[in-house]
Amino acid sequence: MGKYKEAERFYKQLLNSLKENDPRISKCYTSLGTIRREKADFSGAYSYYNKALEFNLRLISPDQMVIAKDYMNIGLVLKDIADYDQALENLTKALNLLLSTAGGDNLTTANVYHNIGLV
């Protein structure tokens, strides 16, 4: 636990080795965002989560579940910095995507409802 520097170095090395449209790029950005959020570097987390979202939105056939999780992560960081209006906006985007793809009987959908309740 607490090996954030090592994990961050690993993900950055992996990012540098991946081809331009490799789907693992999004996962690296998300993981880097999570590391930054765990370290309470909310602006860094926000930046990486946005990079993940932008990458996923550029894909020819974007996975709506992944995009919903990106919006959820962004919403959580915005909640952390007390930007509640923007947090709610992003969490609502996540919820709408999930309801249209996975429906209401889904763990991720339940998590988004929970997170909206925290805002």
C-alpha cells in the first residue's frame, strides 16, 4: 500500500509504449487519475480523468459504460473540491448513459445513484 510513485511511474512508462489508439491508454489515464485522487491532488486527478474521457469519446465505437465511468470519476473529483453543481452535472451524465445502456439493475448505476446522494 502507498506505492503511488511506483504505480505512477509504471503507468507513465506504459503510456509511452502504447500505440496511439490502444484502448489501454484510457485505463492508464484513469489509473493515474485515481492515484492522484488518492494523494488528494484533485487538479491532477481531474486532468487525467478528462484525458480518459476525451480519449474514449474519440473512439469510433465508444463504450458507453466506460464513458459513464469517466463522467462518474470526474463528478467525484468535483465533489471532492466542493464544486457541487459541476459534480452533479457529470454524475447525471453518467447516470443517463448507464440507464440507456445498462439499465437500473446494475452495480455501476447503483454507485452513481449513491454518489449523487453524496452531492
